[in-house]
Amino acid sequence: MDVENTFSFENNVSIHPYYSIQEFVSSHFNFEDLLQMDFNFLENSCADPQEIMLIPSQELKENLKGIQDELMEDSSLSDLLLMAAEAIEAGNIHFASLIAMRLKNILSDQENGENPLDRLAFYFTQALLYKCLSNSSVFPTQTYNTISAFQLLQDLSPYVKFAHFTANQAILEATEGTKKIHVIDFDVMEGIQWPSLMVELAARADATCLRITAILVDKQSFGNIQKTGFRLQELADSIRLSFFFDQILITNEEDFEGIQIQEGHTLIANCMMNQLHMPQRGLSIVKTFLNGLRKLSPKVVILVEEELFNMSKDQSMSFVEFFSDALEHYAAISDSLISGFSKGCELALRVIEKEFLRLRILESLKQFPCGIEKKNQLGENCLFMNGFRPIPMSSCNVTQAKHLVSLFNGGYWVQNAKCRLELCWKSRPLTIASIWVPTIRSNSREIISVRSPS
């Protein structure tokens, strides 16, 4: 997908702004007022007004001509978005802020406009502004529309079902002939993945016992996860499945010692990483989880990742490279979602955009590191799957995925290559599923850490 063609005005109109740069930077504006139109999540994020000054006025005057020349001549949305990303990468936060607020001015009427790509550009502009306010402690959260948005996403796209069905089929195959199953779930949330698996297990000829251990990364989610456990227990009772649910807070690798693996249980790790409808998890949390798994030596690890963050990518990419990739990735997701909506359903599409796409874009840019020191640290952490090796998907799993995508409109298709099953939209993979097994297993559940083949 061509970023330049994706984010451009209709009829190839160049951006000749509603106000001149002189008017824009010389007016007596309030920074937080400029962040309205859903920029109000930054309210009170900076206690000291000096922290959010862009450039001293004298510097602005001295650099005005250079800024004008760069911004005003035949600039498209993609030009300005990438220009701001380059400025952030270079550490020029003043210039990046100016460009981002220029974009905000251009797109302020587009948040509720008819063009989904303009709305997407608006969310990237929000993310750039938030990235410039790196010390801000306030961040937007999902609203009461989250459940409705999730239901719409599930009904109108194979995105969620692909992840859950592929993982569950892998679990069924790995536990065939097993009566006792223990699943460690990295991000259980509302437990939507598990009812279909539980029904399948209850239908087996031999009685099966299922235990799910939910991983918590913060204490605040304890109550919600507990409710998930209650709901799953009610389902298990209704279908006469022996079921146990517990949760454990994991802040470091030593916390995994608190997970009790009973003798005779087949241990499975289920890792839904950074899916569109799920919270963004930081690299340190992912690393802690996977390092802890090595000590437990599960029979298989099922990994489903959003393609933008998949672990096989070059982890040393720059912020600009990541930003450009993110533009194309979320433009593809937006395009795929549009295909599932008929005319008259634009409001439903905007619910999904605002609840999931907006927050995912904000979180993605916020968490991606900038600067040499942080990039080096990111590169050192890229070998997450040391101690595991990928295995091919079964033909049954591939067939199931292909049948699933055939039920939806548009350009969805499935690619199966290099031990990865990819849900694609046109030429772009959206999410990737893979199955991993320990390179060496022992009775003591210890693994010798060696690099997995790519």
C-alpha cells in the first residue's frame, strides 16, 4: 500500500492552510484548547505551562522561513505525518509539535467526516502530539462502547475469530488423548476465546479436566478477571466440564514459581499478543512472560500477534520506519473493516475506529522507543523465543482458517508459510498465528536456551 496515495486530499489538492504559519504561531493560543476535538485526554497532563512551550518566539521568527518552505509547498497529509515522525526521531520535538498541530488544524473537521482515511490521519496526528508530550501521565481509555465495538468487530471481520479458532484448534490437537489440561493465558480479558474450546472438550468421549490460569500484569484488573472466571465456571457447570480457574499477578520471572502445575496435566501457553481489541503490552512484560514460560516448559506455546508487532520483524527499525509501517498497517485494517459495512452503517464503523483503532495507534507510537540508547535496548530484547522452535500448522487448522475467511466480504485470504498462518487483507498480513515447542524438554521443566531458527 502506497502511503503517499493513501493519505492525500481528494483531487490532489495541495495543503495550502486556512491560516498562514505566521498567524498560527504568533496568535495567543492555549495549548490545551488546540487539543480539543477529542484531544482533551491531555487535559492537566502538564502541570507547568513551561513544559509545553513549543519554541521561544524569537526562535520561531528566525526559523519561520525554513518552516514555511518545507510545509507549504505541495505537501500532502503523508508528507506532513512523516515529516513530524522524522522530527521526533531526530529529537526536534519543537518542530514535530508545530507540524502535528498544523495537521490538527487541517483535520479538526475530519474526525467526524465522511472519509475514513482522513479520520485515520486524525488519530495519527493525536498520537504524534501525545508523543511530543512524553512526560504526560494522562492517557485516554476505552469508553462504555467497548463491548458494542467488540461485538461489531467480531461480526463484521474474521479478525477475532481467526485468532481464537486457530489457537483453540492447536490446543485440541496438542491435547488429543489427554484428560487433564492446564492453559496459561497471557491476556484472558473477558474470556471470549474459551467457551468454544470448553464445549469441544466436554464432548470428548473421556472426561476432561480443564484448568485456566490467567496472567495479571496489574492489580487493577483483578476484579474484572475474577468475573471472567465466574462466567466460565457457570458455563462449565452447565456442560458438565470439570473446570478450575485462577489468576496470578506477574511482575517478574520469579513470580512464575507461584503457578502450580499438577502432575499429569498437559501444560499449554496461550499468548494473544497486542490484538486490535486488546490492550497494548510493553516489551518488558512480553519478555518477562516468555522467559517465565521457559522455566515451566509447556508442551506448546500458541502465539497470535498483530503483524505490526510480530517478533520476526527487524527490531532495530527506526521510529520513522515503524511510523510508515504503522500507517500502512492501520490503513489496511481500516480498509478491511469498511468492506464489512453496508451503506447506512457508518456510525458502527466509527465506533470500532474510536474504541480500537484510535487507542491502538496512540499506544503504538507512545510505546515505540526513540533514541540510540532505547533502540539498542530494543534490539537486545528481540530474541524473545529463544528456547522454542516453530512447528507447522496442521492441514485441519489451515482448512478451518480458509473456510472462516470465505464467510466474509472483500479481500481477506489466508497465507500458510514458514510455520506461520497469516490472516491477510489484499497484499498486507493483519495478524499472524504460530505454534512453538520447547527445543529441549525435561522432567524438571527446565529448558536449555538456544536460538530458534527464523
